[in-house]
Amino acid sequence: MTGNSASDPSLASTAAHGGAVTIAFQAARFVVQLGGLIVLARLLTPAEFGIVAMAVAVFGIGDVLREFGLNSAAVQATSLSAGQRNNLFWINGALGVALWAIFTGLGPALAAFYGRDELVLLSAFLAIQFLFSGVQTQFQAHLTRELRFFALSLTDLLAQFVAVLVAIAMALNGLGYWAIVGQLVGQQIVLLAGRSVAAHWRPGLPSRDEDMASLLRFGLNLALTQLLVYSSRSADSVLVGARYGAVQLGFYSRASQLLMMPLNQILAPMTAVALPVLSRIQNEQPRYVAFVARCQIVVVYLTAFVFSVTAASADDLVPLVFGENWSEVAPIFRILAIGGVFQAAGYVAFWVFLSKGLTGHHFRYSLVSRSVMLASIAFGSWFGIVGVAWGYTLGIVLTWPLAWWWLYRATHIHPVPLMSGPLRAVVVAIAVSAFGATVSRQAAADSHAAGVGIAGVAALGGWAIAILVFKHVRSDMLHLAQTGHLMLRRHKGDR
């Protein structure tokens, strides 16, 4: 890590404070989300999870269209007038209403595609969430633009907590998959209520006199890119549901959720902190590159550590936490975890595209990268759900270096220094995971709890060995520790 970022007290202090707040809240949110998943997994069947996942895989497209890239456009803009903010609010709100109508009417088509009549009514109720999420978009952008990380994190945690309680109550009353629908819709209702209050901002009437062209152009390019990205990421779930049915999709969707839960806990707070900071220093190349490098170390090593330990113990961890009925999730999760580390590394490249305003470049890159991803998933789908998982992972691995090469052409940021750290983390994580899983199998523990403990201790020992033996890994961990110390020092100072 270069010294520029460290020598910039204001930048490092702002990022550290935001990181401390958001990571603390994300940890609490993770506990709530995981607790809800554990309880619901024991109250609902894989088929009930799977049928909701059939609709959710398609409805995610609507969520991209609802935002239309205008949240990020508002955050990235160097200046934003009150009139522009008002117009963005009404645009997102109108998109939410339109998507509610469109996806309510999509139910019969989904039912025909999957062969499940339940999707007609289920889709109509799921579509309600667009009404609330559309209105909420610019309240979120307003809080992010003002770097109000505490308010963003608190409202996110509150929405998650209330939604989990709603889902558990519905499941206990025998409502089956409707409990998951209630969770998704309820979360958006609480999120809108919380953020509209926290923002201390009320939108005015729309105005035709405001210059919206640059914001809409930014949003359009980003939305098109996100559509490509989401389509390729959801293609695995769509293929599993269409070819192998609700039960197999239930297993696959739980593995994907186990992947995304820790990944979101790392990426969401880092994005909330990094994107506004990078946008502000986008024209100061040395500081910019130094900050990107610091983010890479933090994001990739945290992800690699979490996934290496959980993947090592997956065979015992999954049945211990969710029950024996969910054992088929373990091998799928272990494969997806490899791609998860590369996905975290690729997300830092996404920050560069966004903070530099390179949405046009990002869209063209995504046309290529998502084609590779879709081809990998389609090929893997011929070999069952495990093949789909390998196809998804392969697609992420292949497109990661392509992103940095594309950015080098647009920004002249040299990719080699930024890619070496993540590659070290991936190699160590795979080796540690294999070592932990092997030790656990050889020990032949008499309970799942003991198996998790053995695999976890072995994985931790593997990390310790890697740190002691390899100089570059030690250096990476030192940078990670320095960032953590900076965040803790700022947090204590604010108190």
C-alpha cells in the first residue's frame, strides 16, 4: 500500500469513521438476517423457498429499472440543485408505480414458464414492493450524498429486523411461502418510513427548467449495465428453476444466499464509504489510486477469510444450522465461495467505473463480460445444479481481469499492483479451505458441531501458517490491521 492515503488525514478519517459505523451496523444486520434464515429454514421447506426464488430471480430486473441508476447519479454528481433532486424523486416514484403494474401482470407468464400456478397471485403481491422502493430511492441518495452513514445503517437494520419478525410470525401461523413475500414487502415499507424521516428533506414539485440530461444519461448507462449484470447473475437461478424444479432451486437459492449474506456485509458498508470519497477525489490520481488499493486489501482479504473458514466447514455447518434436509446446499456453497472472492475484487473495479463517471465504458465492458458469464452458466447447466455453480464461478473468474484491463485503457490505472493482492488472497483462501475440510474429514467427528470446530480451527491454523511463511501476505495483513486501527481510533475519538 502506498503512503498517500495514509498521509491524508481528512480522507482517511472520513472513510474510517464511515467504515466503523457501517461495519458495526452491518454486523448487527448480519446477525438478524442469519437468525431469520436459520429459523425460516426450519419452518419452511426447500420447495417453499424455491417457488419464491422463481419470482425473485425475475423481479430483480424490476428493481434495477426502478432505480434506473439515479441513486448513483445523485451521489456521483459534483453538484445537485434542489430542483434536480425533486425531479429525480418523481422519476423514481413514477418508475415504481409503472413497475408495480407491469410485474403484477407478469404473473401468468411466470406461471406458464415455470409450470407453477401459484406464481400468478404471488407475483401480484411481490410487485407491491416497487411502490415503496421507488419512492425511497432519492431519500437514500440524499443521506448517502451527505455522508450520513449512521442514518443509512440504522434504517437498514431496523427494516431488516422488522421484516424478519413479520416472516417468522407468518411462518409460525402456517402461511408457508407467503412468509417470505411478507418479509420482502415489509422490509421496503419500513425502509421508506425510516429514511424519509431520517433525511429531513421533503421533495417539491417537479420542474421542467432543470438540466437533467447529464443525470439521466449517467443513469441510463448505469441501468443498462446493471440489467446486463443482474441478468447474468440471475440466469443461474432461472435455469435451475426451469430445468430442475422448485426443490433444487430451493437448495441453490440457499447456497446463493449464504454466499451473498457475508458478501453484502462487507461490500455494502465499503461501498457506502468508498463511493462518495472516490467521487470527490476522482481528479486526484495519486490519492485516488492509493485509496482504491487500500479498499482492495480490506475487501478481498475479509471476503477470503470468511469464505475459506465457512467453506472448510460447510459439510457440517449447513446441517448443523439449517437441519439435515438442507445438506445438499454444502457442495454448492463451497463452489460459489471461490467465485465470491473474485466477485468482491471485481466490485472494487465497479467503484472505479462509477466514481470516474465511466458508465459508457462500463456498459460496453458489461456487454462482453456478461456474455462470457451467460455462456459459462448455460454450459454448466447441462451438469446439474453443481454444474451451474461451477459455470457461475468460472464466469466471475474470467471477467475479473477483463475489468481491470478495460479500466487501464480508460483511466491509465495500472492493473498489476491492484490485482496481485487479490490473487494472493484467493490462493491462500482455496488452500486454507481445502486444508480445513481435509482435516475435518480425517478426524471423523461424531457430531456436526465438533466437525465445524475442527474445520474452523484447521482453517485458522492455515491462515496463521500463510502469514508466517509468506512475506507479501504478512504485508497485506499489516495494511488490513492499520485500516482497522484507524477506524477504531476515529470511532473512539468521536465518542
